[in-house]
Amino acid sequence: MSNIIPSSVVGAVASVIASHYFNHSKLNILFMEAGAPGEAPEGNCETKCAAWLKRCNDNPEIDALEVLGNVIQKYMEIEPTKSLFEERNIETPVTIGQSRIMNALEKKQLTYQSNGYVVKLGSSVATKTLEDYLKKGDFKSIEVEFERAISNITSDPHASITAASAIIEAVLKYYIEHNSLIMPTRMNIGPLWKTVRDDLSLNADVQFSEDQNKILTGMTTIIDGVGAFRSHIGSAHGRGITPPTISIHEARLAVNVAHCIVTYIMDVLGSCK
């Protein structure tokens, strides 16, 4: 997919972010830390934001959508707080701004997902980035992504589950491509795992083969569970004002079992090199 930020998204983000921060120094720091190139553009806050995003589009060495995700991350992940607005069933200025950005993205078949990712609508969190790591044989970066998911469990268990599920999905897709298997019609985590499982070699010893099959059957249940968790309480589909409650230990269980599965698949891939 193109990494160019659509003009309509530039306009919406520039207006919302400029209005929220309304301070040149804060905006300069925000964009510089997000990876936007060059010195701060001239003009008012909104003009500055729009010009910097357009500059990202014009620079072939910059992943404009990555910068965009970094720019809007803190704003998009502001959690609603109980206020007079909510008591009167009125949206807050922040939720209105968040909706405006999401609507602008969705009209261009894009979406924002937790941890600063702007991806194609329907994609998992950072799936493209994760697949790039795998294609380069950069398994270490996959571990870093898991470490990030684990570190976020306390502050945002929903996002951690979403990230863990996305990593499983990316690894399964890569396994299928790497071994020239037929990609399933449905790209959900369940069908992807079934394709991979059917290709996995079992131990030559009959007894060990039976034991391994039992483990793989258990993995099927676990993968289905993590995928269901992601759909029902993860951050990928929007959490609304009152997201379903999940405890930290429940999220930790989902992330840790996902890590075991991904490590196993990566070990299999490594042994095939």
C-alpha cells in the first residue's frame, strides 16, 4: 500500500492536532519526535501541521504514514474521563476530534490502531511492519514487539492482546509465503493457523508424533482463544467509552501463550534455513 497521507487526512489531522495543542513549541517537539523531516514550517499552528505532513509525503526516504501515526498517537489514545459531558451524554472535544480523524482515515481505507500505527483498513496492528521484519530474517525485532506488548499489559491490556494477536497473524502469513503454501481465502488467524499446522512435520517416532499432535491441537484452541480475545476486548475494533473489562493477569496469559506459539513457529522457520 502507498505510504502517502491523503490530502483529506492531512487536513483533518492538522485541524484537530493544532486545535488540541495550540502551541508552536509543543507542536515542534511533537513532529520532531515523530520523525518529521526538516525545520519547523512557518505559519499558524494548523498551517504548520499541514505543511509538515505534506513534507513527509514529498520525501521518498520518509514513511509518511509512520510519522502520521507517531504524531497522532498520544491524542488518539487519550482515555475518556467521567465529566459533565458524559453525564449529559455529550461528546467531549477530544472524542469529537478522535472521531473526525478516524472518519477521515476510513474514507481513504485507512485506520488508526494502538501504539501509533496507521494501517490499511482491515489490517492488523503493524502487520506490514512485522512482515517486513520476518522477510529480512529480523526475528529480534519480533521479540522487541512482544516485549512492548508485555510492557503495556499494566497500562493497556487491550492493546497488548491486539498486538500479540497481530504478531501471531504476521508470523503465520510469513510461514505460508516462505513455504509457498496456498494462502487461505479468509485471512483470519484461525484459517492461517490451520494452513500452517497442516504443513508442520511431526516427529518420526509414532509415540512422539501422537504427543506432538496433542500439543498442536491445544495450540489450535489457544490461537482461537487469542483471536477471539482480540475481537471481543482488543483495541483493533474500537473500544468505545466503556470498553469491556479485562484483568491484567488475563491479558498476561493471552500475551504469554501467544509468545510461546510465535517462538515455536520462528524456531521451525529458523531450522529450515
